Amino acid sequence: MTEAKILVVEDEIPIRKLIVFNLQRSNYEVIEAENGKDAIQLVQDQSPSLVLLDIMLPDMDGFEICTKLRETHPDLPIVIVSARGQDMEKITGLELGADDYIVKPFNPLELTARIRSVLRRTNYNGKKQLPVDIIKTGPFVLEMKTQRLYKAGRLIKLTAREYQLIKLFFDRFNEPITRDVLLDEIWGINYFGDPKTVDVHIRRLREKIEADPSNPEFLKTIWGFGYCFHGSGQEE
């Protein structure tokens, strides 16, 4: 019995074959893609348990693929495996939603161990979830199982980070939240990037949920403090 299904996205055949060989020897089921288009389609069709993703691919880079997968499969474990090992490259990959970043050349045993670690941590099975838990706030409906947001019945596509933000605001409806609390809750207490990333994500979120993002009705700025989500009231 195989442990899990791994999608290996790598255009260099020798490297891909090495990865596939070691994963299969560790009892994983493996599917392969050599470009981003095929990878995205295989995630949709095959529901892998984890994606091993190279950055330099012929049709789109791995960062773009990671972003697209996070929009459609927020919980899917993604491990980037790349020769690009600069700190900013790693930070970019992790910020876009990768669960781990491994630099080539790598030890195959370490790669397998880190895959097991990510799978244990995420416990993802690739199955589609049903909208059981729902939060209703004014015209908004947030399905926590599917991580989908609707406004007046219209689906609003969220990134994984935007979902985390909107859920936190819904959980603390009408409660002002500081930027520092948002950083700790969403990005983690060990986040060492630019604190202004909060403002960037708030701006993008407003562009999706507000009729007039420059004059927000729901997601308000509390000057000198942080942000607060309120509006026409929270439905029970």
C-alpha cells in the first residue's frame, strides 16, 4: 500500500527520474509533470497529496504555479525544490504559500524525510471538502471547509492568506485589530519580513470585497491602530 500520491513538477529529466525513483522506493505513488500547465491540470484531475515544484519551468515559473494552486487548493502541501537558493527566493516561495523550500543539489534521503514531515504536519488527503461550517456576516458567507467567500451570492476568489485574514476579521467582527496582532496571527510570531505586507494584503482584499476600495464599507482602517471589519451586522 502506497503512503501518498506525490506530483513531481520538474522539466529536467535526469533530476525528475532521480526524484521519482527515490519516492517510489519509499513507497509513494508518483505522478509527473514537466511544465506548469500539466501540473495544474494533474492537481485538478489526480488530487495528489503533495506537490514537489521546481521554479524554472518552460511555460511559467514555479512561483506563479504556487500562487495559482494556492487559490484553488488552499490546503494542498507544496514543497519547492529549486537551484535558486538565495534567501529572497526562499522567502518569496514561503510567502506565496509553499510549505517547505529545498535547494538543489539535495540529499534524496533528506528530501524524503522533509516530505514526510510536511505530510504529517498538514495531514492533507487530496479529497474535496464539503461546506459544513459557515460564517455569515452581512452580505458575506464564508465556507470554512471549502475556504470560499461569497458576497450576495457571488463567489470571491481568495488566496490562502486572504482567506486567513477574512476569517480572522469575521471571528472578531467589530473588533479593532492591530497590525502586530495580524502579523502574529496570520504570518506567525517568527515572521521577519516587512510589516507593511499587512497593508498590501488588506488593499488587495478590499479590491475584492468592497464596491469602492478607496472608501471601504466593511474593512475599515482605524488610524494609528489597525483595522476593523464591520458593516450591516453579523447574521446568526
